[in-house]
Amino acid sequence: MSDLPEIRPTNDMSAEERRRLVESMRPEDAETVPELHEVGVPDELRQAIETAMSRYPQIRSAALPALWAVQRHYGWCTPEGMRQAAAVMGVTPGYLESLATFYDLYRTTPVGRHQVLVCHNISCWMRGADDLLRAFCEAAGAGAQEADHGGVSSADGELFVSGFECLGACDIAPMASIDERYYGPLEAGDARTAVDQLRSGAEVLPDKALAKRQAAGGPEPEPDPRVSRAEAGPAAPQAEPRGRPEVTETRMLFRRVDEPGLASIDTYRRLGGYRSLERAFHDLEPEELLGVLEESGLRGRGGAGFSMGRKASFLPRGETSKYLCCNADESEPGTFKDRELMEKNPHQLIEGVAIAALAAGAGWGFVFIRGEYAEVADILDRAVAEAYEAGYLGENILGTGSRVEVVVHRGAGAYICGEETALLDSLEGKRGNPRLKPPFPAIEGLYGGPTLINNVETLSNVPHIVANGAEWFKGFGTEQSPGTKVVSVSGCVQRPGNYEVELGIPARELIHGLAGGPPEGREVKAWFPGGSSAPVLTAAELDLPYSFEAMADAGSMLGSGAIIVADDSISIPELALRTARFYHHESCGKCTPCREGTNWTVKMLERVMSGEATPMDLDIIASVQENIIGHCLCVLGDSMAMPVGSMVAKFRSEFEETIARARDAVPVHAAEPAVPLAPEPGGSGGEAEQPPVDVGSVGT
Ligand SMILES: Cc1cc2nc3c(=O)[nH]c(=O)nc-3n(C[C@H](O)[C@H](O)[C@H](O)COP(=O)(O)O)c2cc1C
Ligand code: SF4
Ligand code: FES
């Protein structure tokens, strides 16, 4: 720093002095970046980080892979490991530390050698996750309380057990991720077996491993009589989607999903795969492709339901560097369709990514996959390598001179990174914070370039539309919701799973017909039609058509297409509390209504559950939700406010009964309701520990 000019932080600085001052403040300031020779990076670690750096147009994007490499090497993100990674990447250790502390899957303190993450989000909770977590803690000799709040390691350092948010496998609820592999449905008794197996080095719960049961290429399951094998897809353009005699699936994306070896390029090609890509690259101009996609009416399947073709057409034409990002973050509780689509048919997605990139003029495609889907990321990596080998990706696709590079990018555990602009920040190697819009990503997205962002299911539709045409696609579904939809159904149903149906079929057919309805003797009480962020509907609304427009007309939304069913054994106030806790945990904290509103809501719902609330507090809970909606930078705040608000509105008497029951159940002195909403002594300083007295001030 000695050669820096004397800096005078005043308005009369020259432009050069100002430039140098700013540079001296940047985190990559040369003095704080460790020199390679000072830190002695192990060869294997250095190689892993350098390989990651070489895969991106900008090396900062390798920050998350670099931290994964550190964690793999040392068992956790050690300060020494982060200094070494910082030296290789030419960034400050502080920069990497700021990432390691943001993402839930990085460990910044030593933890047990084997990691057990037990999902305690709503679908797993409804099916016994609390007992499962306790059983794992008991078996490991770890405290359940700590496991539920950030995780705990066993005394012998062998195990780390943690309660975790939805892991995208509610079809096998209750479930756990053990050393990055998924297991379920689990019973409390499985915990002891799994812990013993981990300690002895034996294979863990072989009959409960998701990968074993669902491995693409594994044994074909019994034919399911409920499935109509609609002859849709690139291989069969003459689909006949109409005229279902009984409740059936209409499979297009899931067609032949259980074909052994479908995840391999040979099988995929044998079944007609990559013909759409050949057609797109050889016979169609990008404008024609855009026209077909727009004409098909395909709506985004990630949540907002925006027209895919229109969004692609917003990207400016011309020679600028453009990007495509496939959103495979899939963290909305109740949603697990993208996981199965990628796990079983990864080439369908890769084909869609390459065609959509061609249509949008993007030279790079990134698949941003949630960090927990380690097994699926491996499947995708293999499939991408096969596609490169076959000439479907890379510099000169099929000899046409067109270039599309595809990188599978693994996140690290942050729901907010599913929000498209937070995803972009994360992909650029930053903490995942939503950006202010406009500018929208189509104009200014990844690395500042125009970027098309679409969900896995949206892009998986693309090869089918290119093969069969827009009119064919519109023959499925409703006028405003064309096509099929893979719907994840979970919670209190007898056959949780993904079902692909034409949009517009009655929701009852999905919940009762395909998913088998609630267990014997139980009734549907409430259901989320579009993941846990959708306002709940009741049993009286089961006959509504399952389409974007009908769900919106009913005051809810189709969202990501994930139905979570609560039967009459489920406490709605507790469901509201679990829902609120999730969004509170995931709030990035950037805006006040979301950061404070989710906190207040959790605290107020805890008072409902403990009997400390008064019925008046229910009005305040409702009012807080109203003041969050529409007042935040992104819709994460609304994602809590909408379902919680709907539960209070539709099940108010149950909230009142819960308060009364809880109050009756505790000794008189403890049950005295506090003066509603008065501050409690000893709140934790800066954090807003108390609900607001003036509800009107929220979000203003
Ligand atoms: C908090 C939040 C989380 C989101 N999570 C996801 C997600 O996991 N997957 C996804 O595809 N879209 C998610 N979205 C929606 C994306 O922002 C974006 O709309 C979508 O990826 C666009 O793709 P589509 O048009 O194909 O649906 C999320 C949005 C918000 C506000
Ligand atoms: S709404 Fe919540 S998650 Fe979204 S930017 Fe604001 S604080 Fe962050
Ligand atoms: S995997 Fe447990 S709620 Fe989704």
C-alpha cells in the first residue's frame, strides 16, 4: 500500500485519487488476498478450485464450488481452508467467510463426520418428522433441542444431526438426508439402525435409499393401472389427450419415465430424444423457435406462470453476451417435481436448455441446482458430459457453428436463491440477495447481460413443443393454462408423489383419485394448491379445476404446482406456525416488513400455541400479514403472509379454541394472558422481539 498516493477524502480529490481510494477499499485489495506461497494449498484442493474457476466466464462464480471443495477436504469450512481457497481465487478470506456464513449447508465450525439432516417442514411434520428427529438424536446421543435449532454433534464427533427445512422429497416423508443421500419414508426405528450402520461403516438403510428405489435404469416398477400413457413427446406427435374414462395421468414429460436407463443418452436417443434439438439447430431460425414457444402458450412452471416464449422474446437481439439460467433450486416446501424430472430424465432438460438458449441467443446455460440435491447434480453432470461428447453442447453444435456451453452449478442451502435475481447473485459468487427490479433479468441479468431464467419443468416442455408444434401443445389443458403439469402431492394422502395431469382437471381427481385422499376415516381440512406459499383452500373447493386461472379466481395460486393436504387431524394454528417459521428462517433480511413481519408472526403464533395470546391478537396477526403483502422487495414476505393470513381468515374459530385450550392446560398463574402485545422484558436488543403495537406502521 505504500505506493498509494496520500488520499484526501474530500470533494476536491482528483478522479485518479478517487479511483485509487475506491480500489483500495475493495475486498480483493491486494494486501488482504493471501499469497499462494504463504498458505500452502494441498494439491487436490487447488486442482478442484482451479477446475471450477475454468468452467465459468467469470472466476468469482467459482466461489461456491470452492467452498464445497474446502468442506470436502477438511470436513468443514476451516479458516485455514478458506484462506487457501482465497489465495487460489485471488479474493479475500473475508469474502469467502461471508458466503460460508450465509449458506446453510456450509459448516463454519467442526461438526460430526456423518451428517444427518432430518426434514421437519410441513409435509414431513404431518407424517411424523418430530418423532424421527428425536429418535436420531437419541440414537446419536445428541440433544433434540439443539438439533432443532441449527444442529448438534455427538460427543464422539461421529455424527451431526440437524432438523432441516423441506429437502424436496415430500413424496417419501418423513425423510432424512444422510451424508447427502436421501432416505425415506423413515420410521423412528430406522434411526437407531442408520446410526449403528454409520458408526460401523456399513451400508446405510439400503431398502430406504431413494436412489436405489428410483434409480433411472433400475428395475421397472409394476405397471400402474391409473396411468394413461398418453402418446405424447418427440417420438409420438399424434397425441390424443382427450376422453379420459377415469382418473388418469396424462404423461408427456413423464412419458416412459420408468424406462430402464432413461438417464443415459443412448436410451434417451433410442426413444426419440435429441430429434427436436437437431431440428432446431438445423432447420429453424431463432425467431421461428421463439414464435412456436410463444404461440404454444407455455407458462412458467416455477411459480409466477409467465409466458415462457414472451419472456424469451424480451431479450435484446444482436451480438451481446446473453445467458440462460435454469432454475433448479426447488426449495418451495411441498415441491419435488423438478427433482424427479432431473433424476429420471436429465437429457429431456438438457435438450430443452440447449434449444431455449438457441432461441434466446444465449451462449451459456447454467443449471442452478439446490445444494441438497447432490445425487441429482451428479446425474446431471454425467448427462451434460454425454451431451458434450455427442456434439449436442459445446463450441460447434452438430457442425452448425452455434455454441451453447452448459454448467451445472450447485447451490448451498438458501431458499431465497430460488428467487430469480437472488439466484443470479448467487451464481455470480455472492450472497443470494434479491435485486431491485427493474431492470429485469431479460435486460440486465447474469454478469450484467440479458438473461432468460426458466424453471426445470418449463424447459423440459420445450423439446415436446418443438417436435409436435404449438397447436398440439394447446390441445392439452385449458385455454389459459395449456399443457400438462407435473403436480407434487404430499401431506395427508395415501399415495404421495408426482402426478402429471392435464391442467384444468378437478383438484379432487388429483388429491382423492391419484393420490388416494387422506387416510381411512379422515377428511380433507385444508390444502395448499401451489406450495406452502399459496393461500390455503378448503374441502369445499376440491372440485375447482386445477389451472392457473381457477386457482387465482379462488384467491390462491397454482404456484409451483405442489399440493399439500392437511386432514382433520392437523392443527391449523400449528400448521401456520410451521409455515411462518420457515419463511422467517429464509428471509434474507433486506427489507423491514419481511424481516420483522416474519419474526413477529412467528412470535405471535407461538403465543397462540402457548395460550398467551388473546383473540384480539388474531386481528393483529391478520393485519401484520396485510401490511407485508406488496411491501417487500421480493415476494418471500408475501409467501408467508398469504398462507398465514388465509389460515387465520378461514379457520379463526380453531385459532380461538387453540388459545383457550392451551390456556386451560397450564397452571392459572402461567395462563394469565399477558396484556396483548406489551413488550416483554429482556428482549434481545436490536431485533424486534415483540409484535407491533401500531400495526399500521408495518411496511410504511
Ligand atoms: C422466494 C422465491 C423463491 C422461488 N423459488 C423458486 C424455485 O425454487 N424454483 C423456480 O423455478 N422458481 C422459483 N421462484 C420463481 C423465480 O423467481 C422465477 O419466477 C422462475 O424461476 C421463472 O421461471 P419460470 O418462468 O419458468 O417459472 C421463486 C421466487 C421467489 C420469490
Ligand atoms: S422480501 Fe424478504 S427475502 Fe425478499 S428481499 Fe425482502 S427481506 Fe429479503
Ligand atoms: S421433504 Fe420434508 S417437507 Fe418436503
